[in-house]
Amino acid sequence: MCFRCFLQGLASCFGICAINHLEETLAKLEDFVRSDVFKKSVGLFSIFKDRSDNEVEKVKSTLILCYGYVAMYAPKELVLSRIEADILKNIFQYFNTKDLTLKLCLIRSICMISQAIYKGVKCGDFIFSRKAELVAQMVEFIKAEPLETMRTPVRQRAMITCTYLVSLPPCLPGLMLYGDTISALKDLLKRLLQRNLTPHGLQDMFAHLGPWIKSNKEHERQRAVEVSAALLDFYLSKLNVSTVIPFYNLGVLIALFSPRCSDSLAGVRQHAVDCVYCLLYIQLCYEGFARDHRDEMVEGLKALKKGLEEPDFTVLFHTCNNIAMRVPPDQLMSLLLAMFEGLADPDKNCSRAATVMINSLLKERGGVLQEKVPDIMSIIHSKLEEVDEEHVRKAAQQTVYILASQHKSVVVSSLLGSSLPFDSHTCTMWRSLATEPTLTSQILEQLLEKVNRDVPYKESKCFLLGSGSERIATPLPLAATCALYEIMSAPESGAAVLGLYPPLFVTLLLRVSCTVGVQLPKNLQSRERRSSSHGPAPRSLHPCSCAVETLKVMLARGGSEEVARAVGNAGGWELMVSPERHHDGIAVLAGAMARHAGPRLPLIVKNLVPTLSGVFDSQRITTTAFFAELLNSNVVNDLILLETMMDNMTGRQKDTCLLVRMLALRGLGNIASGSPEKVRKHGAKLLASMVNGMDDKDDPHNLVALEAMSSLSKLLDHVEERDIQSMLLHIAIRIRPFFDSEQPDLRQSSIVLFGKLTKFSEGNCEVFFEQILNGLVTLLLHLQDPKPEVVKACKFALRMCGPNMGCEGLCDMFLNHLREDRSLHYGEFMNNVCKHLMQSYPEMLNRLILTNLFYFKSNWVDIRAAAPMFIGFLVLHVDEDHCQQVDLDQLISGE
């Protein structure tokens, strides 16, 4: 076992004993002191047998350390009264030693005793009468140390012990501590500095003094700055510059002392001014000025010093700034870096002074720091993490703003390189770019360019075989979108957002469209999960949700709160992120824009038009859906946009994307409700588009045809008859197969359209009457359709067909019995219908029967049941002369 471990262990044992048995422990130590310890072994100390002189010193060291541990561990309310009477009296006799181990044990024991007193004075009044003696002894220890190196164990521990001693009552009447101790320390440091009277030697000295200069304890700061002033004055007095050399660490030292000129403690302020005064004259000497040269600004510091008792801190901050401006250009960065360290200064006045100096320096000289901007931005972020003070946060925002006004691209690139999701400090830095409209506009434009420059996603093959590929968001546009959100969330950005409303809206709308169904990169997925598990849930980083939130904040900041609110109330934002319903969400947005932001639309439309020929299906879908819904409002006509948008919708009929073709037809159909008076003017063109839509060859689920039929139904209320006549028959024939479609919406739309076509049949009566007869059985049977909307459509179509059938009784039946609000007794109704049919068209018996036979195999049970009933009523009411038309074998076989 090494002696040090034994020493520590034995002393700790005595300390532990003192916790509950102070009297007995002190008595045992007193017995040992009184014994003939150095001649005869006694008790616990008998392990030191056959002792040499060196071993005797070890015994003394052990004894001294035991007293220290007893003072440290014993109850404070009991031990205070015993310190001077029983403990220190047995320690003082060994201070004249030269043995290193004993000396270190003495210093350590005194340090523990000082700590015990410091903690114990809270238990009652205590006057430490021997404090001055102990301080003096520590100073002697310090003086006795060699000058080759400052960091000897004795010197370090003695100085630490002094810091504990000086904080104990009573206060020493200046004299002793400030006389002897500080004077000794000054002498010591001067002697050390004399050995290396160079900027390097000065830097080494202040590397040790720096923590004391920035201490959160006032007395430590005051003493450290006072010592610093003495050292700098000594350096200046001894300086003999034979050649002009750089004072390479002026910036670092100015950063150390300039903020202290604003310290909350007057003594520190005055000594700090002395430090700066000396530093600036040292710099002038190194620049080649004569020793007796006097600088006006530097001399002005003397006048400032007189008013430091009750200072004007505005003047102090201005003075600090002027001081910083004296630092040579090549030290600007080192000055700034050291100043940033000052943001965490425990004295708020000094911290504020540092912020003023940083921002003033950057305003005046930041233009030359372009290459250093990323480093500065990183430091700002780290300081925001380290210092949770409002004045630091505001100053940091001002710093970012100043840098951005000088180096926009570098600042933006630096912030975009921050980890996603942005933490609160990065968000603070982004928002600082929203304070001045001109700069904010330029930053927003840069971010828009970043969003648009890179592809929004990349295809990535899925891990599972046969599961296809997935779209993974690219990082730069994602980061730029997040940045746009942060800037526009600041109220100060309003003016810039208003000025860039159209490009912002268009870019973010298209960003939403091309991120639908897009996933985060795997590394960001795990990072987002980790960030959401700590504290309140952050804003979603999901690409589409992020784009939607950014678009929402853009609308709000751009004065379109009503638009954002209306879309939210209609569930439009949720629809936008859904791959299946995205276009419906866009339609909600377009409708809200038409109602609440009409004047914004011309430039938005102009900026969106080029995307209709873009490479991304998603963007063509979004733009087409947006235009389609705008055409549902008269605002496009008022803004003279209708022809442009109609031409663009017509041009999309050959688009490779089926959904684009469908939405284009919807837009053209919406003209009927948005600008009905324009339908007559463009009727032929619109009708041709609808017919082309119904003839779409790449429409496996008839979605385009369905939209064409629905839109044509709306247009027919407003077109000229001459425009429809040429295509009437073609349309009727084309839509007939949809009457029996498995899709209810196709059945309903085609039947309604058929009914509307009948009003144009007068000029082509015979030809269209044939189409009515072809569809009559189907319409009557589908009155039993399982879907109410199809039944309603059939009632409408039959009412419309009635006047064109040349049978007044049948027409009256259709008009009276097939009203929407009237329930229908189907059997009775069909009995009467068949009676009129056989009275008016007996020659049609076989044709009607054959059509009904087709429905014997219908998938719908009610229609399957209605078909034979229909035939039965026909046969019941036909004259015997026409019965031979019926093929009984075919009828019986049901085929």
C-alpha cells in the first residue's frame, strides 16, 4: 500500500469517528500529541517503527491531516468552538517545515478547516481570530516556491486555500489581505512575467488569471483585475521594442478586459480601464510609436475612469466599442471568438457589453469575414444553447441579421446545413432574418430558389421484394421549406411576404403537390421520433405536412387569414396530404382564394401556367385542380382570366395523366356555373372537349367519361341548340352502355345526361325518338335500381322523354307519377305504362320483350324481378293481331 493511500485512509477514519464522537476523537489526538511520539510508538501510530527522520515527517503529516478531516466531518455546531482551541494550536507548530508532504498536508488541512468554518458560520456567530496568520502563512508558502513554473502543487493549493480563507469573517482591514497577500501575488507574477517579457509570456499569464477575472464572485474578480492591471503596467514599463512586431494577442486580451469596463462592481470597472489603457499603449509601442507618444482616444480613458462610480452604461458600451475598433484586422476573428465567450459572463453588464461590441464590430468590419461566417453561426448557436438569457437571445438574433445583411448566401447556406428538425435555437436564428423587409425579401427569394432548384424526391427501391419503390424527400428543398416556415412565422415578415405573395404561394402549392406520399429519409425518420419523445411534440417534419403548414403560415402572414380559415373549416388541409383526395383539397383552396383573395389570382395563374407542361404529374394535377375550381367562380371572368384558363384546360385533354384529363374536363364544365354567359360564346369548343372525353381510349375505369358526362350535363343548360345538334346522336349512342354500368355514378350521370339531351331532339325528332325507344326499357327497369340517386335520375330522364314520345297518356303518367317527391307503386305504374305502350306502339312488342329478356340475368335482384313483370304486362295489353310477334320458345327459355 502506498503511503498516500494509507495517509488518506487513516485520516478519513478519524474524520468518520468525529461525526458521532468528536470529544473522544479530539482527546485521542491530544493524547498522541502529548506522548513522546517521535521516540516511542503509541497506539494507531505504532506502525512507524524504527523511524528515520523522513518517517517522522510522515507521522506529522498524518497527524495534521487527521485534524483537517475531523474539522471537515464533525458536526459544525460542535466543532467551531474547538477549532482554534484544540485543532489549530496543534497545527501551527509545524509551519516551519520544508518537507513537501508535510507542507501539502498542512495546506490541505487548513483548506478543510476553512471550508468547515464557512459552512458552520450559518449555525451562529463565529469570529476566526487566527485568519490573518493563516493567510500570511499561505502567502509565505507561495513566495517560497520556485519561479521556473507557476503551477506547482504547493502554489496552486495555497492559492485555493486563500480563496476560502478570505471569504471567512472577519474581513481583514485591507491592509493584510490587500496589502500582503495581493502584494505578494503581484510580486510573484511580475517576477514570472519578467522571465518571458513577450506577448507569449503575457498570454500564458492571463491564461491562468482568466477564470478569476470572469469569476461570479465579486471579490475574486476585483482582485484578479487589480493584479492584471499591475502586471500590464509592469509589462508596459519594462517593454523595450527594438523592432516592429505584432502584438498577436491584443484581440484576445481586449476581449477579456473591455467588457469588464462595464462590470457591476466599480472597483473592477476602474481596474479594467487601467488594463485597457496599458494594452492599447503596448500595442502602440509594438507598432513603432515612441514611449512618450500620447493617443487622444487612449488618454480619454482616464477621463472616463473618473465617472465610473455611477456610470452611464450607454457611454461605457460606446467606449467598449471604440476600444474594440483599435484591434488590427488580422486579430478581428480572435477578438470576436473571445467576445462570444463573454456572452456567458456571470456579470450581466459584461455580457451585455460583449453583445454590443460583437454587433458593432460586425457592422463596421464584418464585410471581410465571409469565410468565417459558418464558424460564427456555429458559435452563435452554441451560445444560445449555453446561455438562457433574453438579452443574449436578442443580441444573437441581431448578430445573425448583421451577418445576413453582409453575407446573405453564406448565412442561408450555413443555417440550411443545420440538423433537421431545426431545434429552437436554429429557429430563433431563422426568425432573426425577418426583421427588415428588404433583407427578408432577398432571403425568401433565396429559399424559394433552393426549394425549386433540386428535385423534390428520389425514387428508392423498397427492401421487400415486389413491393415497388417509394419516394424519398431530398434534404435541401425540405430544409428550405422548414426555413420558410420559421421566417414567415415571425410577425415582422409580413411586408416581405406581401411583396412576394404570388411566387411564395405558387412555390409552396407545388411543394405540397410533389410531396404527397413522399417519405422522410430513414435517418430523419429516426431523428424525428427521438425529438418527439423529448418534451412537447415538435412541428411535423413529414414533407407534405411541413409544406402544408408553411403554406398556411404564408397565407396568414400575407393577409389571407380568411383563406386559411375557410380551407381549415372545410377540411381542405387534411385532404391535401391524402394521395387519394389531394386534388379535392386543392379545389377547396382554390374556392377559398376565389372568394377571399381574388386580386391575388392573376399573377398566381400566370406563374402556375408553365407547370401544366412540367415533368411531374403531381404538379400538373395540382395546377389543373386549382384552375378547374377557379373556373367555378365568376372571379376569373371579372379578372379577364377565363379565356386563358379555358385554353389551358382544353390543352390538357391529351395529357398523359388520366387525372389531369379528368380535372381539365371538370374545369371546362365548371364554366357553366362560374361564367354561364360565356358558355354560349364557346359552346362548340366546350362540347367538342366533352365528346373527346367520352371517347377517351385510355380510360379503363371510365373516370374521364364520367367527368365528361357530368360536365356536359351542366353545359347543356347554357349551350345554343345549333352547337349540340351535330353531335346529339353520337352522344346518345356513346352514353347508352353506361345505363347498366356496375358503377352507380356512371349510371346516374349517363341517365341524367340522356334526359337533358332530349330537349334538343325537336329538330331531329325521328332519329332521337329511336334512341328514346332503345333506352326506354332500361330506364323503366332502373326505377327499381338499388341506388336512390339512379332512381332519381331515371325519373328525371323519363319525365324529359315523355313529351317526345307522341303519346299524351304516357307523357302525363311520367310527369305525374315520376315526380321526385312522390313515391311510386311500381307494379301499378308498369301496368298502366304497358297499356299505353301497346295502345300507341303495338308493333314494338317483340323489341320490348327482347330488351327485357336481357335483364333476366341482371345482377340486381329487383331489376331481375321487374323484367318478367314488364313482359307480362306487355303481353296482357297487346291486341291479338300483334301476338304473333312473340317468339314463345324464346320467351319460355328466357333467352
